[in-house]
Amino acid sequence: MTIKKMATLLSAALICIMIAGCSVETTANEEPSAALTATPTPKAGIEAVFDKPVALAIVSSGDETASALFFEAAAREAKSLGVTVTTNAAGSDFNAVLAEAAQDADAVVVFLPQEIKDIASLDVPGKPTAVFETKKSSVPESVSHFYYESDGELDAALDAALTYPPHDTPVRLILLFESAESPAYAAYQQLYDEGKIFPKEIYIASEEELEVGEWLTEKLNSYVEGMLDAVFAEDMTLAATAGDALFALDRTDMEVFCPGVSADVVSRMQSHPDVFAQAVGHNDALAGVLCVRAALNMLHGEKAIVHTFKPMLINAADLNDEAATAMITIDSEQAALFNASWMDMLRDNYSATTNASDTQ
């Protein structure tokens, strides 16, 4: 190869190297025409509905025992929707506990088994609130108001005692009263005059020296199985004491009836369904569920609501180890109230997540 040709080739190679270098420099210094943007991760569960996690404070004016059914049902409903829950049985410290609990909550549910002095405290600024009262009062209009109307409770409890199978009229009863001046005693007198009650023994607390349990134990010594149908008590306190006396004597040949439903009564219905067979009163578990839905609906932009609960007959045979769950389903029509389509979506979401974690 001649020197001239070699020089030509070297020149051509140098030119190619220079062109490539310029191209790399241009590419390196060139700004992209459009910035790359990351695709946001879609929000799921409760954040898909409210754009954030949701915390619910549940506060009661009663103690832990009085609040147990309401708390259990309300907390379970909230957790099934992915809501973080705190429960506080405040008792006499209700106002202070409510104010503190509401600070870190997005919504509030209140249970009032005991009346409170400052009803205006239920209007927590900026916090959607639902309240269930066992005795109706005038709550702020901004609050979703659930309340129990006890009209008819006494008559329904007496009717349960008279119609419970295999009782026949006149029903042979031991009757327990606080006073002969009480509405329960007047109701008994009317049924007696109608020939529907055969009173075997009557206890009037205001006139007796013996405590009702001791009195009943003494009286039952005179009655063998088959001589009595039931014990009717004016209130839950008398009924609970009477039931305990029957348990101690292992007497299952009669039932105990009374107006009112409480955690204590339900507990006895579960442990001794042949004695505490039925109860009539307010359904705290169902109220807890509906209050949670109302509070969350308000957080979702809905208006406050008002709802009345009537006396409900509860059968021990319908209860199980999960009394709160069973009590919710007693009235399927009410149990379906205030449910929203987004609530069903959340239940499906968290139910699927729970089932998936359980199988891992």
C-alpha cells in the first residue's frame, strides 16, 4: 500500500472518530422531551373510600359490663370495614373521656346506658357522631340519634311469661316486686283479675326483711317439680338474684322472666337457657352496629339520622357463644339498615385479605 493511500485511510478514520464523539456529546447533553412520571399506586380498602385511614372512638357512659354487648358488636362491625377502633367505658368521667378520645378519631360513637349531665358535649366539633340512648333525651341535631322506647316492655315480658310453652292459663307464678305501688304490680293485678295468673308466692322488697334470694330459696322448699311454671321479676336485679337461687338449687323446672335486657341477663341466658329462656328489652348489639354505620355514613357526607328501637323479645335458644353476633341477626330487617354499597365493598375486601392471610 502506498504512503498516499495509507494517509487517506488514516484521515478517514480520524474523521469517523470525531463524528462519533460529537454524537455522544450531543446525546449526553440533550434534555429529554418529556419527563418520565411514576404511575401512582391505586389506594385500596378504607383509603379507597375516604382517601385516608379512618379511626373510630366508641365511648360509653356505663362500665365495662354494661357496655360489653354494644362494644363487641360495634367494634366488630367497624373492623370488618377496615376502621381502627378504640373503646372506652367512661362511667362518671364520660365528658372528659369523650373529649380526649375524640381528639385522635375521625368519627365518634356514643353509648349512653347511664344519663349524662351535659348532653351538649355530644356535639364534638368536626367529628361525625352517632349516639344510642337507652332512655331518650334531646341530643344536638348534628348527631345521629338512636334511642330506645320502653313503652310496652313490661307487657311484653308478662306476655312472655304467660305464653311460653308449655305454660297454661292460669300460669302458676312466683312474683317479685320492688313495691306494691309499682307499674309491674298494677299490671299483675289486672292479669290476676282476668284469671290469667295464679300467684303462688309474692315478694315485695319494700315490705320484706329477707333478701330475695334467701326468701326464694326458703319458699321453694315447699314446691316440688311440676308445681310451678315460672318466676316473674319486676326488674333485672330481682331476676338475676332469683336466677342465681335457682341455679344453686339446680331447679330447672321453672323459668325466670323480667322486663329488660343487659349483659348480665344475656350471660345467664347463655349459661342457663332452660331457666333464663327469654328476655324483653333493648338490643345493645344491634344498636352498636347501626351506630357505627351511621357515623361512617356521616363521615362519607351523609346527613345525621334519627332511629327508634322498640322492645325486642330475645330467646336463649337463639344465642350461642357469640351472643352479640346472634343478637344482631334477631331482626334481619333492622340489621340491614344504613348499609351502603361501599361498606359491602370494604367487607369483601377485608374478608378476602383475612382469608388469604389465614391460608398462608
